[in-house]
Amino acid sequence: MHVMEGFLPATWCIVWWLVALPSLALGLYQLKRVMAVDREALALLGVTGAFIFILSSLKLPSVTGSCSHPTGTGLSAISFGPWITSLVAAIVLLFQALFLAHGGLSTLGANLVSMGIAGPLVGYGIYRALRETQVSIFFTVFLASALADLVTYVVTSLELALAYPAEVGGFAGSFTVFLGIFALTQVPLALVEGVILALVFKYIVQLKPEILVQLKIFPEEKIVAAARGLADAA
């Protein structure tokens, strides 16, 4: 969800910007290191950035009267980590605010924290926990992407609840209401996004597995085994 321009009080806009800025600085530093080591990674970065832009630009009506959209950040978090993903998400959110009226400039920090930082951090954590296990790399991508999407809406609910605590029930009451409006209705979309990004990763394994090996996204033996399995299935 993009929090629209002017919706958050100025104090909270500043708070979320302050939270987001260190992630952007770290993302820029890590991106420079990746580009210095492997320029071929730029193609994969472009693919992940395009999916963030396209998926998060979709506005789908929800049963609660609001609207929802996928986020697309899980694939980037797996491929490049949460900090580079936050930088890519910031660029996407800026363009969406300027040209698509999705979100706003004052609320860009809040939107970045939810979609570009919190979601990718959780997705990356799931990926790291499963990376060295026997769990399929495609299921790992599915789970990381789906949870990155869902957590984005949980954090958005948190941001709105902090800004607008309920008269009865305070923050907890407001948080529960916003969770019901946004997070619960996001579950089907999160599952669909997980499937889509797992299929995209499958395509990358088929087309350019060497990039995944060079970036050490998964152990080489798992990538080779997955590519061989896809070739045999074809």
C-alpha cells in the first residue's frame, strides 16, 4: 500500500525518513561494491527493479474498500540483499509518486520503510534461513517473496496506527483495525506474488544460472541441480 501525500502528520513523515535514510546510504555503498566486482549483475538488478516497479504499480480493489498491490521486493532481496533492495525501492517509489500519483514525497520515507526495508528484511531472513538447507530454491523464493509482501502491509498498518491511535483502544485498537483492512486482505495477493516470482527465478535458472553462481545467491550445487532438473523436465 502507498500512503498518499499529506495523509501522515509531518512529525511521522520526518520520523520515517530518518529511519529510511541509513538504509539508502548502505544500499548505495553495497551497490557500488557489487558493480565493481561483477558488471553482469546489472542485468539481474534491472530485472528485479522492473518487477518491483510493475507489480507495485498495480492497484487492485480489496474487499475492505481499500486497494492492494503486490510489491515485488522478494526477488531483489534474495538476489542483492535488503539494503540494495531499499535503494531500488526508493527509486521506484519516487517515480510512482511523481508520475503515477501512488504515494507521495512527504510519505516516501514511510512507504520506503514498509515496502523497501521491512518487507525485504523479512524476505531476506527467510532466504538466509533456508539457503543451505534441502528446501527447494523455488519454494525458498516463493516463501521469501510472499512474506516480504505480507509484512509490507503489516508495517503499513503499524505506521498508520502510530499516527492515528483510536479513541477507544489507543494504538492497539487502531493497529487491529488497520490489520483487518490491509494485511488480511493481502494474503491471497502475497501467495500469488510468491508464485510469480518463483516462476521468474525458475526462468533465470534456466537462462543464466552462472549469474546466480557468481553472486553466490544459492550454493552452486543447488543451482546446478535445479538447472539440470529443469532441463530434464523439458
